[in-house]
Amino acid sequence: MRETLTMTTRKPKGEPMAGGSGIGVSRNRVFRCSDELWDAAKAKADQNGEKVADVIREALVMYVGDPSMPVMAERKS
């Protein structure tokens, strides 16, 4: 059974949400993983004072092998 989500007013695609870090804009990406993996990652990130999204971005940079790769897109003026 699919959950019903209540939608709030959304900003245009690619625009940072209010209260964001202001680093820049980026697209939202979606991937699948087990609940067990997500819960373990969330618990470890919480324990380390991190966000799972930041951990995933860091892992992708390491996977690509290019530490100069920007993790967030530059803000367009």
C-alpha cells in the first residue's frame, strides 16, 4: 500500500529551500536501499552529527576519485 504524503508549497525545481546552506542549487536525486541500511546509516550519521545526504555526497566523490569535484552546483547569479 502506498503512503499518501501531504504536499506543501514547493519552490521552483533547482531552487534551494528556505533555511538551506546557500551553497548552491542542485537537483534532488532518488535511489533505493533497504530500510535496514538506511536506518543504520541514519543512526551513524546522527551519532557523528552528520546528515545522511552529506555522507552520500562524500561517498560519491570518493567513488568518482576526484576530490576537486563540486558536491553542490554553483549558485547561478
